[in-house]
Amino acid sequence: MRVFNFSAGPAALPEEVLRQAADEMLDWHGSGMSVMEMSHRGPEFMSIHSDALLDLRELLAVPASHQILFLQGGGIGENAIVPLNLFGAKPRADFVITGSWSQKSQKEALKYGAAHIAASGQTEHGFTRSPSRAEWQLSDDPAYVHLCTNETINGVETFEIPDLGDIPLVADASSHILSRPMDIAKYGVLYGGAQKNIGMAGVTVVIVREDLLDRAMSICPSAFEWKTVAANNSMYNTPPTYAIYIAGLVFKWLKRQGGLAAIEARNIEKAKLLYDTIDASSFYINKVERPVRSRMNVPFFLADESRNEDFLAGAKARGLLQLKGHKSVGGMRASIYNAVPLEGVKALVEYMKEFEATHA
Amino acid sequence: MRVFNFSAGPAALPEEVLRQAADEMLDWHGSGMSVMEMSHRGPEFMSIHSDALLDLRELLAVPASHQILFLQGGGIGENAIVPLNLFGAKPRADFVITGSWSQKSQKEALKYGAAHIAASGQTEHGFTRSPSRAEWQLSDDPAYVHLCTNETINGVETFEIPDLGDIPLVADASSHILSRPMDIAKYGVLYGGAQKNIGMAGVTVVIVREDLLDRAMSICPSAFEWKTVAANNSMYNTPPTYAIYIAGLVFKWLKRQGGLAAIEARNIEKAKLLYDTIDASSFYINKVERPVRSRMNVPFFLADESRNEDFLAGAKARGLLQLKGHKSVGGMRASIYNAVPLEGVKALVEYMKEFEATHA
């Protein structure tokens, strides 16, 4: 029996994608090989790779000014890889802190230069805000401004992306990339680990404006130097071929769903159902400011936290899995990525109401 | 129809492993989830991860002095990650050059300090030797000596591993790890990308002696700092979970084959059959010195190279795939990793003899 999986990542994948991967495991399209067994330089994998790039470019409407790269190391890897690639001339950047992930990005950048905190969304209730552009106190001539556009742990999503003129905006979009259309032209760099909305853990998508490819520090490892990766079509080192294949299957699934505008409409509906349930009750609490509540990651707390274990056990018994909040904040978290169907959210809110009725 | 796949990597996997992965794709052991969908912190994946570590430790008889880490970035990533982790106190190392991969390792290390070439196996015929310890001209007090113990492109395998006393030996064993027992105690660090004998591309095994965990440069990215990775049981960042799962299935398959001593006996038989065929003919040529001929990667040339395309086309028609040599050296290369069965090598040598008989 398949469950409803609310994991924050690695996370639920579309069942159609998993079925196709299983069917093709021993013999991809009559090649006699599994995708895992193919040389990354052979015609079979090259076609998989090139389809994935084209489909992603189409889905996100990536402009010709930007290259799409496949790397390894995830978001945490990029915390170092970004300054290593952009601190060549100016080893300093500004950080807008909206939660745990942007805090980590700022701290790691200190290894390579200055990392100025331009604004913070921390309040007495934790990270519950995304400071507006008017609040950002930028330093003089930074190499870039970094923003985590969706904070997975704290459930804070930034929808208003300012125009910074000549200063490149770098966004960690790991946990909401592909959940809605985005105006890629606004970003110098936008990156994301695959294990939420793209596919399986092990591949990182980096979308980078071409004029930023020339700013690497001399100590940047070749395998992670965007210019080298771009010049080699993401094959400077052996790419994570199977992870790219799975991402490609997810891209085709997204196109069958109607693309990102259609996906966004479903995601709005799912998130509204869950937040409305939380807000209608004093039994469940979410303190994130409404305009920046994440559509992907919905953290909530039971007013009486002594009931946490009971809540999780009851959920598990109904096939509602991986609802425990991140250890740094506690409580619950429902991650409702693209692959979590509306039926899963309906089952969750029914359970929440029933649990409240029997325990309030 | 499954083919015989002689790819140098990503490469053939045991059919049993692929069948199991396909069977478990939608529901791993009644969990209701694919392994791809599991939180890396949940009990299901933790058990997969811990089994993989224990099985690998048993197969290679890794002593308690050494930790096993799962990283990302492959061998090319490690070319930077190794000096970043070992140049903290002494930014200088020595390199024994036995082919293209050790050349790349030496060149990348120059980004972080001095990279002295201690010996080279280059001859008028290319890389055909592995210089003996007596030929190594070590510098004064290097942080480590680097050796690629199996050169995938050139087909040079080093079997005699010297004792360097207090100087750590660092080995890139990507393309022959798990092909035979190795005395891990002789190595300070031994690493390998998974895509030859371990599993699918996207995970790198790093075996490191514990006293070497304290030597990182301050600029080492956290996600690739062995000490941080070790302290977090290879989960400082989200690990490539599915690649670890597939590696774990391969480890269990290797144990069912009788472990590395049994695998070595089969690999000796396979390599002997192929090299004997080459040596018995003047139609095919391999110039690597016999004691250091690789059991995993067998490059060979047709004396008349104008027949290369015919040779490859005829091979493909019989289901003998991916035999083209690396573009930097040309000719042919048969990679006969653990998962390539004796029957595959028999089919190849039959074809080679027949091709010779009809074209000589």
C-alpha cells in the first residue's frame, strides 16, 4: 500500500514516475541496459540529459541569458560553491536571513570573505517574516545578495522579488522550485537540490546568468566551478546520471500536468485547505505572517505539545507519514510538494479535525 | 534483451541488483514508499545506510582505525577535496603519475599548494608502467603521496603498495575498488567513485584513517570536510540516498558471490582470457607491462586502425557494447568489472578471433 508522504525531503515522487522507472530498470528503450549502466558519453544517456535540460528550460521559461547546470552537493554544498564562484573580484556578499537555511549560507560564506547580514526575519516567535526590500540594508558594492526564497524548516516563502539593478540576486530555491512560475530573469543565480520537487537526492540544479561565469576564486574546485561545468555541458566529471534521468521523468510529468501555472493552482488549493484548518482552530498554531506562508512546507504546533507523540502515532496508523517537525523547531511539519496529491492534504485535515475533536 | 556492457563507467551492474531495485521501487519492504522518497533521517533509510556501511566494512576488512564516508563529486571532486582536507598544516604533496587520472589529480592540487611529481610511468608508448618504490623521488616531508592504483584510461593497475612509514598514502581506487581484497591499513586515504564496481554514479566512497581527519584547510567547504562528514555519519548534508541504496544492494550481491577473494579469482580468469587472446595475435596490441596490466580495464588497439569502426559495428551487432577506447588514447577498451560475467568475456574473445580471421 502506498502512503501519503509529507517528508520535507527526500520527499514524495509522482507514482507515474516511479512506475516508469521500475518498468525501464533493466532495459531502457530497447538499449539492453539500465540507465544506471550507460556511459554518460553514449548516445542513449546524452538524449536523456539533453531532454531534461530542454524540458526544464521550457517549464521554468529560462531565458537565453541563463545557463542550466547539473551539479552535486545539494544546497549545503552550494553554500560554499556560490562564494567560491562569485567572490573572485569582490569577496563580500549580503544575506537576507529568513530562516535556518539562510543562516547556514551566511555562516559558510564567511570562510571565503565578508558576509554581511542585510536583514533578518527573526521575531519573538522565531522566523516568521520575510523582510521587505525597504528593510534590506545593503553594504557598499557587494558581489551579490543571497536570499533563501523558501525556508523549509520555518515555512517562510518570499513571493516579492525586488529588482536590485546591477547587484546579482542569488536565490536558494531548493524547496519550492517548480512549484509555480518564476521570473528567472530577476535572478543572477537560482539553485536547488533535487530532493523536494525535482527528483531524488544527489543532483543540484544551478541556473546562472552567463556574465557571472567569470567571477570564480582561484581556489574553486574544478568540479564545482560553474564556468568549467558550463563549458562541458555538466559533464566535466561523471554526472549523477540516474538522478538526472529521474528529474527528466518528473519534468515530463509536470508538462503532462499542464506546466507550472496548473501546478501552482493545485498548490494554492492544497495550502489553503491546510492553513484554513489550522487558522480555524486554537488547537493548532502557525505564527508565520500570512503573506509569506510557504505553500510547500507547513509547520504547525499543537497548543498542547504533550500530545505530539499521540498525534504522530495516529497519523502513521492512517498512512500519513513523516509529519514530525524539524528537530531544531519541534512540532509538526507537512511538506506538500507537487507530488503530494490534494487527496493527501484532505486526508490530513480530516485527521487533524478528528484528533482535535477527540483531544480538545 | 540484456547486452554485454563493457563501459568504463557508469558501467554494468548485476542483473539481480537491478531486478531487486525494480521490484522495490514503489514500496520498499512494506513501507509504502520508494527508497527515493524516504527522509534520510527516518528509520527506514537509516537501516539501509547502516547496512551499507557494515557490509562494505566487512567486504574490504576495513580496520577500526579507518572511517568510511559517503560523499558526492566523484574522483574528480576528490582531486580538490583531498588537498583541501590534508593541506591544513603542510600545503604540499607528492604524486606518482601512472596515467591520465593521476595527472589530473596532480594538476588540481596545484590550486591549493605544491604538487611534486615523484615518478612517472610514461614511456614512448604512453602510460605503460607503474614506477616501483625505488624510483619514487619523494620531496622533503610531504603531507601525503598520491597514487591512482588503477588507471581506467591507460589500463595500468598497481599491485605492489609500499609502506611509506609516517607519510600517508592516498589512493584513487575508483576503477578497481572491490575487485579484490586490499590491505586498507596501508592507506591513509582510499577513495572511489561508485560508477564502476560500487553502484551508480553520484556517490563517492572515502575511507580515511581517523588521525587524518584533523588536517583540513580553513577554506574546505563544510559539505566536503571529512571531519564534519564523519562527525555526522555522512549526513551533514542530504546524502545521495538512492545511490547508497544501490551500493548496498551491490555489497550484498558481492557477499553472496563469496566476497572479494572469490570475486578476485573470477576477475583473474576473465582478464587472463582477454589478455591471452590479445597476446596470441599480432592483430591486437596492448603495450602495458605485464605485471601492471589492469584486470578491470583492458585497452587494446587494432594493428590496422582503419578497421576500428568495422570492429565496433560488428561488436554492437552481437550485443557487445561500449567497447570504444577513451577519446584521449583511441583504440578499444573492454572494461570487465565485477558485474561483467565470464560469458561476456568469452563472447568478446570469440568475436575478436572471428573478426581477426575474416580481416587479417
